[in-house]
Amino acid sequence: MGVHGAVRQWRVLEGLLRACRLDGGPDEVARWSTEFWPQAVEGARTLRLLPQLASVAVRGRVLPELPDGLGPGVLAQRAGLSWQGVLWQARCRNRERNRLLLEQGEEVLAALAAAGVRAAGLKGLHLLRAGSWPDPAAREMRDLDVLVAPADLDAAREVLAELHYRPATADGYGRLADDHHDLALSRPGAPGTVELHRALLARDHARELDTAAVLERITPDGFLDDADAFLHVVAHAQLQDAGRLMAQPPLRAVLDGAWLLRAGRAGTAPQHRARSGPALRRALAVHLRDTAVVAGWPDSAAAHGGWWWRMRWLAGLAVASSPRWAPLYQDVCLAPRTLNASRIAQLYDVPAHGVPLARARAAYVGRALARRR
């Protein structure tokens, strides 16, 4: 990529970042030229922002809203390969997938409640059930995360088995679970997998958010307390997911947090301080600055060092969207976790030495690479 291409990519990323503002996003995309839109759509595709960009385009009246009942197949025939068609297809598919995932999640939570298992949806399932995103079609959701008490884990497994859920994947060596959640479960015909979580965070960060206390505050209809939901979004993004493991800026989590704050579903600052450990309190400060700078909520001008923080985000998105540098950067970020013998030994229940550890490391790398495709 030459200088001209690098400048063009930077402008695209700047435009996409401005489009993520909760209030200013629709006005931003309304100013884009017809020549800029195909580049923005391609950038959004690389960063997995197509449903979000399609939602902003609808709000900015650049893209008409989809009629109800229009399926992706019919839409593909009508829309062709234009940038409008790409956005329409992404919006249509994500809207339908989220509808099916929500139905699936409600069925799982209802079955667990009927069996006397206290459970709550996490992350995307909680956010969409709570209506935090005003446009549910804008948020991508891969799977369904459900929190249960460790003592109820066996009962929850039996409930899902009665619903015909079975282990989704196997790599021939060990379990593809993590130290805080079970192996993903799938059911024929269901749109997504289900992961039963026995803790909110992995062992390295488990003390930052008290799972037992969070379980006590779950509502009868399976909702997390507002402050707990917000803190989990922050902790998952800043401590163990996008900020570190996935080696890219946690853009979706920033938008999750911004919409929770705007909807008044994030709890209060005293609750945040009382319920979070030291590392999570530091992560919360970072996340709130991210929310102000990227989403413009509650006030982008209030973010100290906003210009530098924004440049940091643009640089991170530039690396994450680069076909050449993104894989290398992800591998570098993955290496410390892969070389941590004690963590891999705990994860795969093998001795922390010799051939079993080497095989477990290879399985972990394969799992991580498969998740990034």
C-alpha cells in the first residue's frame, strides 16, 4: 500500500469512527459522497461493522428501512452487488439472526427457571433482552452466554440435554471449554451455540467481579443487575477479550457500554467502585474514556487527552483492518498466553510439562486461530 492508499484508509477509518457516535453518527454518514461509501462499506466489512453501519445509514436516511418479511435471498436478487445492497443484506441477515437467537435464549432461560436453576443472560443476550440497543439489528451476536451458579452446573447441563443440546465442537484432544465456562453446546436447527458460564471472568481476573454476589442479584426473569451487566461488559472487553486476547480495539463493547449508559441501565458510580476489584476499576476508567471519545457519550469533550486517545484508536483499527499486519499482531499478542504453562495446564487438565503440555498448546493455538477466521 502506497502513501495515497494509506491516507485513503486512514480517512475511511476516521469516517467509520465518527459514524459510531450515538448522536452524531447519522449526520456523519449523511455527508459522505457516493465515491466514499464503497470504501466505507469495505472497511466496515473488514472490521465486522456492517450491521452497525447499516443501522446508522438508516437513521441518517441514506438507506431506506427494510420492509418486513424480506428475506436475504430475495434481497440478494433485488439489491445486486452495490454498496447499498451489501448493507441491506447485512442488516436483513443480522435482524433475522438476532430474532432467532433471542427466541432461543428465552427458551433456554425459561427451561432453566422451570427446573429451579437460577440463570441470567450475559453480554449480547442480556443487552438485547433488556432493549439497551435501540436498534437490535445493529448489534452482532455470535452465541448465547448464560450464567449459572457452579452448584447448578450439572442441573443446567441436564436441562440443555433435554432440549437436545450436544457439544458443538471437538478437536481430538481435551475440551474446548475455558476455566470459567463450559464447552459450547449446539442443537440441530438452532442459530447459535450456548455456553454455560460458572464464573463471570477467567481465573486470572476472577477476583475483579464477585460471581456469587452477582448471582444473588439476578432478577426472577433472568436479568443481571444493571451495574453488574455494565461491569461485566467492561471487564470482558478490557481485561480478557478484545483488549488483550483478540488484539484489536474493543469497539463493540464500547458501543455496548455507551448504549447501557444512555439507557440508564449501567448502574451508578458508587456501585461500580463497590463491586469491582483494583484492575477492573482501572479498566473502567479506560472504558469510560473510550466511550466518551468513540461514542461521544456522555460528552466527548469531557475526555482528557481526547485527541491522543482518538489517534490511538485509529492506529489500532488500522492494524486490525490490515490483511498484512493484523495476523502477525494477533499472533504476537497470543504468544504470552500460549507460553503460560500453568494456564494451559489448568485449561486442558494436563501436566504442566512434556508432550501433554505441547499438545495442549497446539490445541489452544488451533482454537484461537479458528475463532479469528
